[in-house]
Amino acid sequence: MNLLPGRITIDPHTCGGKPIFEGTRIPVYIILEMLANREVHEEILRDYPNLTAADLQDAITFARNLAEIPGNPASTSA
């Protein structure tokens, strides 16, 4: 499993070390929040022209990967 798919990167000197899309200062969590709120992909891409449709899919993959990490509260079943 590649925890950081596509252009997602973590740099401790950029955006407080939060995951961002390489070459931008756009935090992944912002895009995940928009997707969770069912915003249309085309609207997200219009608001963030530096992103691609692949970046949106990579954000979802990133969230899924985090949920699969052993010991992560999101990866344990009730």
C-alpha cells in the first residue's frame, strides 16, 4: 500500500506538515471535506484549477489507506 498516492505529499515546512497536493498549498483534508459534502467534482476543479480529477481520486485513496493502518481507530471494528 502506497500511503501517499499520486501527488499527495507531506512536508513538515509546508502547511504545518499536513498532507497537501504537490506543487500547491492545498491541504488534502479540504478536498476530502468537499467530497464528503457531495460537492460536484467539476465545481471542486473549478475552485481549485491546479487540481485534476486524478487528484480527487487520490484524496479518496489516501483516506482509505489511512483507515487501513493497524492501530488507527478508524481501522478497528466495533
